[in-house]
Amino acid sequence: MNTQQLADTYQMAVPNLNSVSSIVLSIVGTLFTIFMVTKVVAAWARKDWGALVMEAAAGAVVAFFVFAPSTATAVLTSLGVGVFGS
């Protein structure tokens, strides 16, 4: 019996990690949101308006990378090609 026959005969017990990665990304995204909201509220309470704006802007950029990684990669690729050429 060769390996092709074995592969056809037996099913491999390979786990499906797509659901695990989506759960991990969901948890990381939620923790990130809680962290950023806490920082923005703290800046608002201190009446530190510059920090508030910068925290919100940084949070928006990082949220873009966390919640839309494929789109963020495409945007960075197109920016890199535009700046440095192909």
C-alpha cells in the first residue's frame, strides 16, 4: 500500500483553524477597543485635547489594521508602489 492509497483510505484529523483565528481576532479587537476608549476618556477627563485627538486618530489607524487586515495590506502595498515604484 503506498501513501496515496493511505491518504484515500483514511481521513486526516486536521483541525480547522479558521474559526479559532476569527475568535482570537474578535477578542483582540474587543480588548483593543476597551483600551483605546479608556485612554480617550482619560484624556477627555484631563481636558488634554491634543492627546484626545491623537489617541482617537491612532485608535482609528490601528483599528483599521485589526479589523480589516487584508484591506490594510492592500492600501500599504499601493502606497509603497506609489512612493517607491514597482
